[in-house]
Amino acid sequence: MSGTEMSDNFKKNMNQFLSGMKRTVAKAKAESGESLDEGKKYMSFEVYSKLCDLLFIGEGDDYLFAHAFLALEWNLLSRSDNCFALYLNHVQWANDSMVVYFGKAKGDQFGEKSCEP
């Protein structure tokens, strides 16, 4: 992207540094008693349904937005970051289905598959 090539030595040192940081953070979490599965717990359908009910009866634009965002995220089976980055031109209709194109995703950081729904 920047047009500058990284040297093999720099790549090796950066890889070693990042691996060490990951180990250090994991060790600190384990020793402090922090949750090790943060962001990895699933939401049951019962919780989703209750949240939708509460957001639906709430008054105000914030409740309307939160309800729409939660329903979209749940139905697309996607991460909140992906839903947050959606624009209207990323959504199309095909027959009776809504087709959503993501510009980038966790498994596609460079957006190489953004032409695939």
C-alpha cells in the first residue's frame, strides 16, 4: 500500500514482537482473572428475542435504530463492525431476497471478496 517493501529482518522482528505481545496480554488476563472469552460468547435466541421486544416498545429514535441494527446483525449472522460499515449502495434485491455486500470482513481484510454477497 505504501509502496515500500519491508525487509525480511524487519518482518521477522515485527512478527516476533507481535507474538510476544499476544502472549503477554493473554498471560496478564489469566493472572488478573479477566474473562478469557470476551466477545466470544453467543447470544441465545431467547436473549435476542427479549432485546428485540424491549427495543421495539421503547420510545425514541435510539430505540428504533438499536432494534434495526440488532435485527440486521442477527439476520446477517455478522459482526457488529460489518453492520456498522454498511451503506445503502451495499444492499440490493434479488428476487425476494435482500443481498448484502461487505466491503471488508475479518477473513477478508483487503476487501478482495467484496463483490461476493
